[in-house]
Amino acid sequence: MTDAKKEELQELQSLRLRLSEAEDALHAISSGEVDSLVITGPNGPRIFSLEDTNTPYRVLIEQMNEGALTLSPQGCVLYCNPRFAEMVQVPMDHVMGSSFHTYLAPSASAQGAALLQQVQVERCHAEVDALRSDQTLLPMRVSMNRLPSGSIGVVATDLSEARRKEATLRESEQRFRMMADSAPVLIWIAGVDALCFWFNKIWLEFTGRTMEQEMGNGWTDGVHPDDLQRCLEIYTDHFDQRRPFSIDYRLKRHDGEYRWLLDNGVPRFEADGQFAGFIGSCIDITERKLVQSKLELAANVFSHAREGIIITDASGTIVEVNETFCRISGYSRDEALGQNPRLVKSDRQSLAFYSAMWRSLLEKGHWYGELWNRRKNGAEYAVLITISAVRDATGATQNYVSLFSDITTIKDHAHQLEHIAHYDALTGLPNRVLLSDRLAQALLQCERSSQTLAVAYLDLDGFKLINDVYGHEMGDLLLVALAQRMKTVMREGDTLARMGGDEFAVVLVDLAPTMDCTPVLERLLQAASEPITIRNEILQVSVSIGVTHYPKDGGDTDLLLRHADQAMYAAKQAGRNRFLMFDLALDAAIQTQQQSLASIRRALAHNEFVLHYQPKVNMRTRKVIGVEALIRWQHPERGLLTPAAFLPIIEEDPLGVEVGEWVIATALAQMSEWHALGLDVAVSVNIGARQLQQVDFVPRLAMEMGNYPDISPHMLELEVLETSGLENLSTVASAMDACRAMGLSFALDDFGTGYSSLTYLKRLHAEVIKIDQSFIRDMLVDREDLSIVKGIIGLAAAFNRQVIAEGVETDAHGECLLALGCDLGQGYAIARPMSAAAFVLWNTSWGAAQRML
Ligand code: C2E
Ligand code: MG
Ligand code: MG
């Protein structure tokens, strides 16, 4: 080898080492960017030029990865490197001398010609379709440059590999899109600027918006306002750090409904590892969220429920308890798990109770009721509990769930309320309600055992006085002390109750049919009447007791109590500090009395009473000296009733006074009416003893008379019935004096029938004496009666009183009386009692008649 050759090789070797660099340089020369290249070898710098084919540069060209050609200006190949020959698959020596056009696809020949033209003027680059010898398409890029020699340098790059890669990439991208569009997830892709530039079909279908609307930050329009800020913060934060993220937010669906999405974003990188943005996929987790929130709620309810909860498995082993259970029972969760609910069982319920409970659980699947359980510390507590079986789809029990609340305080409270409802707050004795209850039970017991019982009603005597004098507080203390005392004298099993005020009742049970309850009653009387010292005051009361016996008195609880009460009332009447047995016969009489009173009260209200008037005349002169007002009851069914039918009923009752006041008012009204007709008649009105003894009798009478200023008080006479018991003569006398001062006059009615006629005559200053009709009636046949009549007439004269005879039934009676010196008379022989209207007519006809009587 010559030295020159050696040197060339060495140089070449050194160049090879830097071939990749050289290639770039070469490309620059061939593409015409530079004309020549200075390469520094071991022998100093050398200048290469493309046409310098005999230099190491040629070696370079032959080893190039790209095709290199030199063409004549017409396109004939002057030189071709091995790479080009390889590209077109034609032997190198065939290529040389051939036309460049030979290697172009027919479609590219015009382009080839144009390029040859163009390169004469300027460097040019183009992609052209070449053909291989087997007629397959060979895409290549050509760079053409006119060389200083006038020939054309061409560097051709095989693009087939790049095209294939492009196609593969396109294909894979298409595949990706297809996948992305068909995946049931919403996908978005963002670029390095963090803006989204692509959304998959599912996303667009979901939001109902177009790609253009969603691009950039458009998609955030659909994010729920409450979630947006959080969403963006997490997104930008992770984007900046290029870290994957997972967020949930609500995105508006095309139908307007917000759905929860779970969005998983991951950073994307190019093949060369360069950050390219983010890609994210979202799934709709709305249902999951719902289930989750339900589960959370259930868990919350479980742990925070105010009810205790125990869950067992089918065998009854506790598998879960909540906090409330722990709080109520005192057992921790760990202590309870794995145990049987017997853990909290108390002994209050019987075995039968539990087996009934289990039966219900097995048959019906649930049980509800009250139970007593036991806490860890041993204290018992009441619960209201519901146990339910939880069954699976096949109906097999999987769990039992017990829900309970502690009702101990409610029970205590109910107990207190019951006490308040049944016991008297002051004395602590049973009250009326409890007594009725016990009495009802005792009555049932009596029926079964044929025993008897007694009900006693007690009322303190003189208690009101103690209250008035010492005050209510002392009264209360006395009641407490008495209750205590009376309780001690009673047998066990008997009930002493406070009925209210100073009234008590006693139920004495288990009395043998013949047994007497007198000893107990006497002890009660004794206990009540012994003096008691309270706050240094010695107080003493007594008690009146009424008693009734069952079954002799066959009433129910109410009636027995009422009867005992009535008997107590009678005991009071009889002088207090005693007991009286209830008498059924007496009760019957009282009952009719009560009914009659009621009907009379009604009659008064319904204006069924009327006054009839019976004239009184001077039998000698025929002068009408007045009329006596006599009450009648115009009964709607029984017709006109005389006083005997109803006055005795009301005699002892306050109603008697009311009726009496009605009589006075009606008589006055009648007098006023007659007065208006020019008829001034004196009217006498009968006054019952009770009315006369009313403390306000005089003022009321005065008030009533004040209503009739046209009536002179002298025209009104009051007939005091002598038989009516005038208990307090001095009161009556002063009342009479007061009336007399007003101008009224008095007559002593039915004189001679009462045993104190003479006392009355002396003490009561009545102007008139009315001889009772019973003496008049028989005086013509009965000498004794005649003597009495004579006597009364003499008495009247002696006491300087007027005398009038009532019951003058016949003219003979009248004549006899005139002969005896009694001129005034009243009776059927003169006129019967008549209505006010009838009296006006009678008065006229009486005046016109000639006959004496
Ligand atoms: P009295 O005050 O002695 O009245 C006379 C009674 O004798 C009247 O009976 C009268 O109808 C009756 N009578 C009059 N003349 C004869 C006669 O010739 N033969 C017979 N057999 N009877 C005659 P009356 O109306 O039934 O009254 C009965 C008693 O009722 C009265 O006896 C009087 O005590 C009382 N009374 C009547 N009206 C009232 C009244 O408004 N208030 C009061 N407190 N008592 C009255
Ligand atoms: Mg009379
Ligand atoms: Mg009379």
C-alpha cells in the first residue's frame, strides 16, 4: 500500500469515528446549504466538496444512509451511491447513466420535471413518489442543488419507514379514539396549558354539549357551583405537580340533573418522556353516593340513636350493640359482643313471660312490650322494647334486632302521678277515687264470699269554726292529726279516705253477716272528739257519722256513699257527735219529697199557681170587709189543686218562702188592678211561720209594697197560722211590730187549734182572731164546740180584738154567730173562694141582693 493510500485510510478511520457528525455536515453540503466543508483530520484541516469524488468524501457518500445522486441538468444520473441503488432496488451500475425520471412514479414525473427546472434557479426540496424496480411505491424526500460544475446534486431520503410509522400512529390514534368513545366512561384530555382540548363521545352525550362548548374551560360551566372551586383547586394543584388525582364533583347532565362523577386524572407524557398534559376518566357515582349516604345515615342512626340497639345472630348471640345500649346497660361493646341478651335480664319476668315472647318472635317475627332489665351495677330499669327478626330472601331468620328505650323515669313519674291521682295530698289518705275503687272491689268480694260490708260517711262537727277562728293552716294541721288518729282505731283492711274538706269515708270490709260495726264506729267517734293540742292551742271537734250496710242496702258504690252521706246528714240533724244507720224507708219518703219539691219548683217557674179570693163580710150589715187570698195550683194534668195537696211539702223547705213571696206579690198586683177599676178591697194573705221568721222578711215585704204606691198598707192583712210552729216568738213579735208600723194588720188564723193559742194571743199583737172552722162546723150540734166559739168570742172582747168566723157553711151558722156577737164571717154560705174576675162579678151581685145571707 502506498503511503498516500495509508494516510487516506487513517484519515478515513478518524473520520468514521465521527461519522454521525460528518453525516449531518454532508447533508448540509449535499442539500446545498454549504458548498464545502472543512474537516480537521490528524493531518490538519481538509476541504471536501461534493464533486471531489476521489477524496475520502466519496467514501463518506458511499456509506451514507441517504441516497446521493449527481444529475446532468437534463436529469441523467452521473453518479449514484450504493444507498440509492438499494432504495430503488436497481444495481448501481444500471442506475448510472439512466434517467432520474425512470425512478419516479408516473404521477410524479411532472413534479420531477418541474424540480429539474426549478433547481436551475434555486435549491429546492420536495417529497416525491418514486418507484422501486418491483413497481412498489417508494416515498422519498429530495433535496436538490445546482453544483458549481453545473451538474445537480440530489440527496434522497427514504420516507417509507417514516410513513409506515405515521400510519401506525394514525391507526393507533384511531383505535384509541374508538376505544375512548365506546368506553362507558367520560374522558377528557388536556394539553400542557392545562386546558382541555378533547372530550370523548360519552362525555359529550352526557353533558349534551358540543366539543367546542366544552373545550378550554367550557366544561366547568356544567360543574355544580358548590363543587367548582374545590374541583379547580385540586385540578390545578395536581396539574402543576403532575401528580395523578381523584376528585368527585357534580356535573350537570343533559337533562339538567346533577350527577356525581368520580374523575381520575393522570399526567400524559410523550414517547420521549416529555410532559404533554393530563388525561382523565370519569364515572357516574351518583348511585354509589346514594347507597353510601344511606349506609352512612344508617350507621349514624345506629350509633347515635337515643334507643339502645342490640343485634344478635339467629342463635341469639350478640353481634353488635350501639353506644346507647352501653350507656343504659353499663356494659361496654366488647363485654356485650359474643354474649346472649340474657346478660341484661332481670328476675322480674317469669319464664312463661319469656316463652310467650319467643313464641311471638318465631311466629310473627316481632315482639313489642315492656321489660325490666338489669344494669351491670345490678340496678333494674324498665324498657319499652321492640324485637324484630331480620329474614333473608328465603325467609330464614338471620338476625334479631332489639330497639329499646329506658322508661324507668317515665315509670317513676307515672307512679307519682298515680299516687297524686289516688291519694289526698294533705293527709296522705286514699282519696275519693281510690275509695270508690276499693269499695267496688270490696263489693265484688262480698258477692263471692257472702259477707257484708259497711260504708260510713264522716263529717267533722264544728270544723268550720276552727278554720274561722284559728285560720286554715291550723285547720289543715287538725285534719292531718285527726286523720292519723282515726286511722289507728281502724282494723287493717278497712279503708279510711278523705273525700274533701272535713269529710271522710270509711269502708269496713269482711263483716260477718251478723257482725256489728258499732265498736269501730264508737272508736271513731271517740278518736275524733278527744281534744288535740296543736301549736299550743287545745282544739276539740266531733264527728257525725252516717252508715249503710251492704247487701241490705243493695246499691252500687255511688249509691252506698250517697246513702251514708244522707244518714250522716240525719246524724247532724239529730244533734251531731253520733252515728246513724241509713233507713231505706226514710229514704223512699225523702225521695218522693224531693221529686214533689222539684215539680213545685217547676210549677212556680211555669206560672202554674193562681190565687183565688174568698170574701169576708159583716153578716149583720152585709158589708164586704175584704177577701182572703187562697193559693191554687192549676196543675196541667191533675186540674186545680188546693193547698193541702202541695203546701205541706214545701212547708219546711226554702221553696215555701219563695211561694209565699209569690203570693204577696200576686195579691198586691191584684189589689192594684182592682184599685184601677175603682174597687178597693182589703186582702188578707196567709203567711207561713218559716216565712215570717226570715231575717229579711220585713225589708223584702217593704220593697215589694214599694212597687205599689197606689195601695194603702192598711188594705193588707197577714194571717198568721196559729198551728205553724213559731219557734222564736220574740223575733216574730218584733217583725209583726215592724209591719204594723208600716200600716199592715194581722190576724191569728185557725185560732183555738194550737196548744199555745193563749200565749200567742198575749205575745203577738194581732188585730183579728179567726175562729177555726172546725169549731164553727159542729157548733150547731156539738155543745163543746159551741162553748169554745163562745169562749173565743169572749176572749177577743176581753183582749180587745176583732173576731171573725171561718167555715160559715150555712145561713144557720151565720145566724148563730150573729146571736153570739160575732158579726164577721167567711164561708161557703157567703161565697166560695173564686177567681179574681169572678170576685168582681160576685161583688156587684152581692151588693144588689136583698137577703141578709
Ligand atoms: P185557712 O187560712 O183557714 O183558709 C180557709 C180554708 O177554709 C180555705 O181552704 C177555704 O177554702 C176553706 N173554707 C172556707 N169556707 C169554708 C166552708 O164554709 N166550709 C169548708 N169546709 N171550708 C171552707 P183552702 O183554700 O183549702 O186552704 C186551706 C189552708 O191552706 C188555709 O186555711 C191556709 O192555712 C192555707 N193556705 C191557703 N192559701 C195559702 C197561702 O197563700 N199561703 C199559705 N201560707 N197558706 C195558705
Ligand atoms: Mg187563712
Ligand atoms: Mg183558717
